[in-house]
Amino acid sequence: MGKGKLKGKIGLLCFYPILILAACIKRDTQQITPSFFGVAENEEGPVANARVRVQATEFLTYTDANGFFDFNPPISSQSVIITAWSEGHYVGWIEAAPSSEPLKIILAKYYTTDNPDYDWFSHEGALGSLSCSHCMPSYEEWIADAHSQSAVNPRFLSMYNGTDITGNQSPLTRHYFSPDYGSYPLPPDTSEPYYGPGYKLDFPSTSGNCSTCHVPAQAAYPGQEYYADPNLASGIEKEGVFCEFCHKIGDVTLNSETNLPYNNLPGVLSMQLFRPKGEEQLFFGNFDDVNRRVSYLPLIEESAYCAPCHFGSFWNTTIYNSYGEWLDSTYSDPEKGQTCQKCHMPAVDYNYFVYPEKGGLIRETGNIYSHRMPGATDEALLQNSISMRVSAAREKGEIRLVVNITNDKTGHDVPTDFPLRQMILLIQAINAKGDVVEMIQGERIPFYGGVGDPQEGYYAGLPGKIYMKVLQELWTQIYPSGAYWNPTTILSDNRLSPFETDTSEYTFYDAGAGRITIEIKLIYRRATKELMVQKGWETDDILMESTTLVLE
């Protein structure tokens, strides 16, 4: 150590007791009621702007530039845990009672490297997230969530492999060679049994980057990112986005110009993991007062935490973009907006993260958040996502219907992400005899609403419309396409952005035959009817909104 540095260290050590002594004298002079005061320091000295808290309470203060804290929370004289946290450190703590004696809380820096050879956590013979089930009620929520199924979801695997859910595979994609353009794909051969598109049909010798989001533990090995194959997932990899994986993410990489992930860094490639070596261990969480191998991570409550897997651009066409849609909306306003977590990880009705009998702390109500993470399959969430207003009038032999649909409750476009998701507006007018009333003006549901019997969910040609991002494949011209791993273009996109209202009008012939009943439904469908039939997906539509008008 140089003389200048040594002199600085000695000066700091000499100054430190003087700081504490001055604080004590100040308290005696002002006759302040004994409370909590002292310093937070790491191996290098005082830590400024550290968060100091009475554990499991809202009583919080910050250290000053000299690492000093001083607060007088209204608690009894019984012993409590005082914690301290600063970025880059584990949570430090000390057990104390209010007194006139200064406290010293030591903050230890955590490691900043990642160990790809780390064996994921296990406890009492249970591997992976099951090891969390002994102590945490959030396990049961997570096991019911789509994140826990991301690696083994049969719909995902059928799209990846080009099969139906029973394993029947479509023929490999045919190609044609042109002297001008080289090799390019041809549409499927309709003379052969076809079970829908698949990544492996188009690129059978590669693995793609699907695992970077769906099987992140498999793709998190350096050099394996683009060789990870969901079909080869084993052990904890099959848990998809599992408990420890999320709580090992310490940072995400975003483009400073766009605030979005880089196009070539999907999923785990935009995440910084902190897997330990040897006896080290680290978990990130949303509490700054958990004093057991934990560090507080503000990012975990920010929408940016979700960005790596909720934005995706393929061949320069943006496909998945729920994070970008949120970013472009007023929901991203830090003062008035809402994060992804506010809707998808709402507060639960219990007030402990760890079961009390396992040593869990009882916290203020509203500070524990659900790991159920409702999304595209959650009926309650979908039914609370938009508003629908309708009006109708009879005049001059016609019935005029106006439908207003507003995305007033969702922080991204509706529907979002997977491009084959549909929101279907379905309208039917019936006269007093039970006959369908003819529509003479207005939109009709396009062919991708399903050509066939309306009683079986085939709505093409009926009054109404579909809200959807429609992709068209560049070479085959197929649309709407879910094969976004191929070059595609956005043929149309009429989905509703946050706070956007769509107004559509429909005119029906009025024969003056008495009562007319108009039924308006808004239906959410996971994919086009054709694809779901090809794949064998038995996924029910979800009724989002419905209204019935009766005109006498």
C-alpha cells in the first residue's frame, strides 16, 4: 500500500470514532429519546446512502455521506433487527434495542462473477423449485403459472418441432433454387398430411434461440446459447423459468438508445446471472431486509426485468413486443404509470413470504406478491382488460349498431406477443321469429376466424372483426403466419394500444317484424382456428365481454 493510501486509511480510522462521539454528544445535549443510530460500513469504510430499516417494518432511513444513520421509529424497547443494504452488497444486520449506544452494521460485498458449472440449489433431497416448496407458499402459485411450463408446454413444442401434440410431424419444408435468389422455401405440399408449421421443419440442422427464453437453464452455458434444444432438456431444465433462475438474475442488458433488448440477445443472453463458486451463495429479491445470503434488487420490481423474454425481433420484424408496447405507453411513466408486475404479480391475501413456522417474517399487508403471474390463459385477467360500449337504433328500415372497444385497463396492446392470438368481435342479430337478420353494411370476420360451422367456433363471414397482428411469410406469402422464425412482414396490425378506442358500425335490414335481439361478444382465442385444428390444441376460447340489446 502506498504512503498516500495508508495515510488516508489512518485518517479515516481516526475520524470514525470522532464521528460517533460527536453524535453521542449531540444526543446528550438535545436530550433525545434513545433510539437507533450508528454507522454502516464495508471493508473499505463508511457506506453512503445505504438503506437502514427496522426489519419487516416500514421504518426506513438512509445513511449520510459518512455512513451515519439516525432514526427514532415508534417501537417498543424490545430487541429488534436493524438491517442495512447498499447496491453490490448482501444485506447486513445487527440485533439491538433502542439505546444511546452507537451501532455498527457491516455490509459485505457479494461476488460479481458467474459460474456456469453451478449445480442448481437443492434442499432436503428436493431439486430445483421443489426445494422451495418446504418454506414458501409462492411455490404453489408458480407451479400453476405458465413460466413453470415454458420448457414442456405442448403447444410450444408442437410449434418448435412442427408436430401436433401427439407427435405426428409435418413433412420437412421443400425448397426451390433460383439463380437470382438462391434457395428459398415453398409452401407446404397439400397432398401430404400436414400438422402445422415448425421451426425444425424449416431449419432441421439448427436449434435456434427458442431455449434462451423457454429453457434458460439449458441456454445459460457459454457457447451453448444457439445449440440448446428444448427436446433435449433434462432435470431442472424442464422446469423452464424456475424459482432460483429468476432470483439469480442480477441485471439485464438493454440498448441505451431504445431501452429495449438488443435484437441478437434474446432471453438469457440479455441477463446477467450470479451463480456462485464454492461456499458462496446469492439470491436477489424485492426485500432490503432479508439477512440470509440475499441482496435487494430494485430491478426485480421494474418492467425492464421482464424485457429480455417479452421483446423479440426476427429478420428485422418485431414479433414479441409487450415490453416495448408498455414502454411506448403512459403506463411507463414512473410517476403515474404501472409496471408489468403491478398487473401480473398482484398482492396476495397473506403477509409472509416464508411460512411463519419456518421462520418467516410477518410483514405489512400488501407487501407480498403473487407468483401465479396471470396471463393469456387467465379468464379474470382477460375479462378485466378492456371495456366495450354498444348502442343501436332503428330508423328508416335499418338497424344501426355502433360498437366501441377501448383498451383502458391493459399496459400493452391487446392481444399481445404471440402473433396468432386473436380478439374476435362477433355480432349476431335475431328477429322475433328466431331468424338471423341480414347485415347490409359493416365488416365481416375474415377467413382466419375459421371457415366452417359457427356452432363449432368457425366464424368467418359473420358480422364482426378480428383484432390481430397479421404476419405474412416473405417467400411463401402464407398469412396469417405463426412461423416468425422465417422472414415475415407485418401485413396488418389493428390491435388496440393502451387507451386506444376502436369504433365499428354495422347496419342490418329491418323488416319491421317486431323485436330484434342483437348479441355482441368479444372473444379471446389463443391462435387461428386452422392452426389449432392442425396442431390438435384443445384450448377453449375465453369470453372477454358480452352485451345483448333488445329493440322493440
